[in-house]
Amino acid sequence: MSRVLVIAGGLLAAVALLFAAYVWMALSYSYSEGERAGYLQKFSKRGWVCKTWEGEILLTSMPGAIPEKFEFTVQDDAVAAKIGAAAGKRVVLHYAQHKGVPTSCFGDTQYFVESVDVQP
């Protein structure tokens, strides 16, 4: 009986270790990096258990065109404070795209903002 418990415990530990390694890889290496510029429309801290900063900017290519929404996640509280102070203003977001993040505890989107420039 104790041998079965040792094997089951080792198997459970191996699965947990593989999952932790996968999460670390998904968050450490970005699929793409870039910038998006637009007007900050919405920014809030959301979640039932895992609170994350989530936002939305409107991208406009030319005046009169229908704007496209870009949804993003912010993990750094200092960047979140800077974005929160820019509500309604034009911002340039510098982001990294992380594909394959397993849960929404790290963010609702795959676009993680690393820095922001507020435009005059």
C-alpha cells in the first residue's frame, strides 16, 4: 500500500513540476512584441480570485473610420498606475504577446503591456 502511495505522490509531483515549467515558459518567452497606439477607453482591475488589470484602447487608422478595439493585460502596478492616469488620452502601448498561457489568473488576454507612453 505504501509503495502505491509513493508512486502516486511521485507522479503527482512530476505532473505539477511539468505544469509549472510550462507556465514559466509561456510567460518568459514572447511570441511577438510590438506597439499599439490609440485612445484609452477602458481600464479596470478584474477577476473573482485572481485580480488582473485589463484594458481596452480604440485604434483609429484615419478620421471617420470605425475604430478597432485592442484588449490588453497589465501585470506591473507601476505601469497600471500610469495607464490609469491616462484615461481618455492617446497612448502608445508597448506589449509582448504570450500564447498558450494556461489560465486567466495571469490575464484575460494574451497581450501583456510592458510600458506606456502618453501622447500630448
